[in-house]
Amino acid sequence: MVKAISVALLAGGIVLLYFGGQSFHSLSNDLSRVFTGAPTDRTIWLIAGGVVATLAGLIGLTASGGKR
């Protein structure tokens, strides 16, 4: 059960990172960086959520690997 959740978190994290990368290179994000100097909030949340979910999935997979 823990392994399935960890795999789902890992897959979801990778998807979020993909969409965060796509959002980072979008026109609206470029305009935001021109005027504010920072990427949009949506981009930041997608990338941060992707990193957290990916790390949680990897930690879950490595921690549940030794238990039987």
C-alpha cells in the first residue's frame, strides 16, 4: 500500500514538474518576469509542489524497500 502511494506521488511530482517547466517558458510568465522580476505564482507553486511530491515519493520508495 505504501509503495503504491509512493509511486503515485512520484508520478504526480514528475507531472507537476513538467507543467511547471512549461509554465516557466510561457508568454505570461515572460511578461511577469519583465515587469516584476519574478515568475508567476502559478509557476512557483507547480515547481515547488512537484519537488515536494517527487521527494516524498522517492523517500517513500526507499524507506518501504527494506520493510517486509
